[in-house]
Amino acid sequence: MATSLTDLQSQVIELSTEAVETFCEDISGMFGIDMQCQQQESCFETAKGLNKKFKKLVAVNSVKSEGALAGVFQIMFDQKGLFTLAGVIVMLPEQRILQSTKHGSAKDAEGMEDAIGEAGNLLVGSWDRVFREGLDGHGHFVQTSTFIGNPWGDPQEKIGLAGDEEFLFIPYEMTIGSYPPFNCGVIFPKSIFEEPPAPDAEAATDEESQEEAEKVDSEESDTAAKDVDAEPAQQEENTTEQVTEAAGETKSDDADTASSDNAVEPEQAETAEAAEETKPATGAVSETIERMAQSPADLPGESASISLAMCAKDIMQKDVLWGKAEDSVQQAMDKMQQADAGYMMVGAEGMLEGILSRSDVTAALSVYLRPMFAKWRRSIDDATLQIRIKWIMTRPVQTIKPDITLAEILKNMRQSGVRCLPVVDQQGKVVGSVTVFDIFAALLSTDSGMSTAGKTPQGPPLEVTF
């Protein structure tokens, strides 16, 4: 049974509060200052009503949501919150932060845009983790824009809220250290809770027809292949006749084309469409691997194909890298570079709490830590090195058993989109891992001219300036 609108709203309110609390924990851990929040009573509100609560200067982070919630929502901080949060992030002196919360101007607020943007990224990261675990069908949250200033003259133009539009408003009172409390609120338009339209029946029918046609084509291809094997001489004779007929048809087509002033023939259009449909799809790495495993022609030297019955225990890396949830990003990055590892298991005594990839680390680090941007580096950029990996690791972790076949591994990777699968025993302890690189190495090992001895490379090094 589908979740009703009221149930979904209630669930979103609960998860939003958990996400805001997670964000407070993140800020507390990163900057060594206590941050707390207290949810106030949720209600349906309008931009006009919101103006009475937030008045002049505000900071608004707009977030695009994909999945069960589809649309854009906003997270708003009042003037005190704007200057307090931004001041803590850029490590301003306490007196200056207090002065800005009372007398800060629009011009002063504009100077905080980068810091508020960074806070928005951290906030969205916290929300993404909480909603990914708590809301079925959740896709992704992405911060799309940051507004700082007074939006109340034209809220629709500046922050996307029409004056009389009603939305779900979840307010919070926040405190950071000894600074005065400030207000924050989450604004969900009603449209974000609407169920997506049902698939078009005609489109579904067309899709089924296409699948049936593909099935028929496949069967005809198999039959044709058998006929070719059984009667090679007849095939050669038929081919000669087809070439002769094709030549005659070509001359006829050329004449028709000239007489019709370059008009496109229906048969040519159908041929072009058929050719387009038969082009190989360019997709996930695992799709390419699966083709390589099934077709010896894709392998170097056209050697014999590898069996999809091969098991995880046959190709897995037994020496896996481990880290602790409380490790910083910098500590994790150092370990991964020293071990030349693309993935790190997070946990203790063989039991998984999460998994960390180089992509996770790169996403958590400020771009200004890269050598090419070093001259613009700020203290807030260095702070990203101290983020604890428990806040950025992937969890829950998809795992596989040692006896699972390569065919099942490929299917798992294609469906989930992951590129590393920890291998666990009956007790749930990690005994190895399988990555796309390990599968490539296994495939290449079938070629006598290729060597995969030693540890499989897991990716390029992370480029960061210390």
C-alpha cells in the first residue's frame, strides 16, 4: 500500500529533525564547539507569514530533491543564524560574531556567502545520509543555490516562494556555544509530497512490444546462426544472390532518388532506425566487463573467455584496508595513499560499519586543497581535512559471500551501481573484497601476453597540498 500524503509528511518531519541534529553533531565535531537544536511546532505557512518570523536578512539554501521527494525545498536561517554559523565556520573572533548578529548589514552578509554555501553543503550531506537510510525511494539531495539578503520584497523571484503559496514549515531554535540562540526553518512545498504520475499505459504497451520484438529478433538470429553452421555452402550461394539483388535495388533506389528530388525513402528510414537500435550501448563499467566475460573477441589476443561460474573467492583481494569511524579524512587519505587502495573498510575486528571510497574522500575535501588552487586556500578549506569519515562513508554496505559467482557479482554491481563489494563469511566478518579492477585483472589474466601478478591497482592518487 502506498504511503499516504499525511504519513509521508509526518515521516519527513521526523527525518528532517534527525538530519538537523546530525548537522549539529557534524559542526560540533569539526569546529570543537557545542551546537544544539530544538524543533518547534510544525505548521503550514506562507511567505507573508514567514516574513513575520524571519523579518529582514536571511540566508536561504535551496536544495533539489530526487526520488520519493521530487522538487526543490529551502533551508532558511535568520540574521543571527547567518552571522553566527558563518562566523564559526570561518573562525572569526567571538566579539566580531556578536557584533555582526546585532548590527550586520546586507553588505556584511554578502561577504559571508562562501561560508554559508559551505555550511549548506555540510547540511545537505547530513540530510542525504539520514534520508537515504530512513526514506524508501530516496534518490539524492543537491544544493542548487544560496541566497543571502532581504527577500521579502519579491520572495518568489529571490527564493522561489509565492506570497500566498502554502507550504509545510518545520522551525527550529539553534544554539552554538555561548552565542545567542537563532532561528532556522525548513520549507517544503506541497508539490514535493505529490506522487509521481503513473506510467503511460500506451508507453508501457510500446515497451512490451519492443521487448517482444527484440525476443523474436534474438530467436531469429539464433536460428539463422544454426542454419549457417549446418549449410555453409548454401549460405555462400544465398549471399551471392543477395549481393546481386542488392546491387539491382541500389540502382533502382538511385533512380528513384534522382526523380524524387532527394526524398528519403521509407525503407531507408527504417534501415537507419534499425541501425540506430543495434548500436552497442555505452553504459556502466560493469556492463563492459560482462561483455568481456562473455565474448573472447573483446579480450586482448582473442583468448578463451573466462567462465562466469568463477567465484568471488577466486578473484577477491584478501588484504583489505581498515579504518575507524572516528578517523579524520586526512588520516583515511594517508592510509589509502600508502596502501594504494581505492576503498577502505570502516569498522573493527572484521565487522563492517561502512565503506569509504576515494570518491567519498574527494567529495568531502575542499577544492582549494588541490595544488592548482592552493593560492586561494583558507582555514575553512583545511577544516575539511578534519571531518570524521563516519559522516561521509557509505552505509549500509552491500556485501557478498565467497561462493557467489562472477555472473551474480556483475548483476549486483549493475543493479546497485557500486564498484566494490566486501566479501564476508558466515559470521559476517570481512575476508576480502572484489572491485571492478579485480574483475578486469581476472579477465586480462586469460591472455598470455598480459601479467596481473601482484596487487591490482585501484586508481590514481589523491592530489592534495598540505
